[in-house]
Amino acid sequence: MLDEGHHSACVDAWLDRADRKLSTEAFLQLFETALTVLWKQTLTTLGDVTLTAIAGRVLHNASERFPLFSSLKVERLRGLQFGELWEQVRAGRDSGLREGSRFVLVEFLTVLGNLTAEILTPELHAELSKVALPEAARPRVTEGEGTTS
């Protein structure tokens, strides 16, 4: 059985590949894409009731440490709902977004791994490693200038 450190290493490697110069909105888009990919990869195996319960618990734990994440919702039939989180970020209330996103991903992978005896872990880690922003959404750096969004 793997420990949380294995999931942390996977998430950290993924975050390291993500451009550190991403705007807050671009980072949120990347996080939303990653969590949605993991959700979809797991939904068929675990079903919506189990997955909703897991995600609800992960988000509850995250919101205790990172209050911003209380605005991220999960609904049984609709899945993950990022609307309120987007509103918070657009309003400039984005404290803890990057750290909280890391926490959510590690916690989600850890709980899923524990629940499934790590059967899904290789597939989920592989899927996470593929998540990237489309080229058009990445910041551009021109010679002699800083980053622009």
C-alpha cells in the first residue's frame, strides 16, 4: 500500500511542470481541469454516490485549512461545481488557492488509493501528469519583456 508521500510526489511533479508564472485565473483553470479529469476517471469505477461522498469529505477537510475551498461544491448528479470558487477568485479573494489546490489533489488521490487498495493509482497519476493548459491559455514571454497573460 502506498502512502500519502507517493501521491504528494506525483502532485508536486505535476505542479512543477505547470508554469509558475500562471495567473491566478489560469492556475484555477488548470486545477479545475485536473480535478475534473480525476473525477471522470474514477466515476465509472466508484459510482456517483461514493465519489460524491469522498469528494465532499476531501473538500470539507480542505475548507478547514483553506477557507477559500468552502466555495467549491460537489453535487451527486452534477459533480464538481467550481462557479462559486471562480467568483471568489475573480473578486480577488484567492488566498491559499495554490496550496489548497495541492492539498485537495493529494487528499483526493490518497483517499481514492486507500479505498481501492491503490488499484486506480497508476492510472490516476498518469492522467494527472497529462493535464496541461491549452497553448492559447499559457502566458507568453517576449524577448526583453516580462510575462503577459
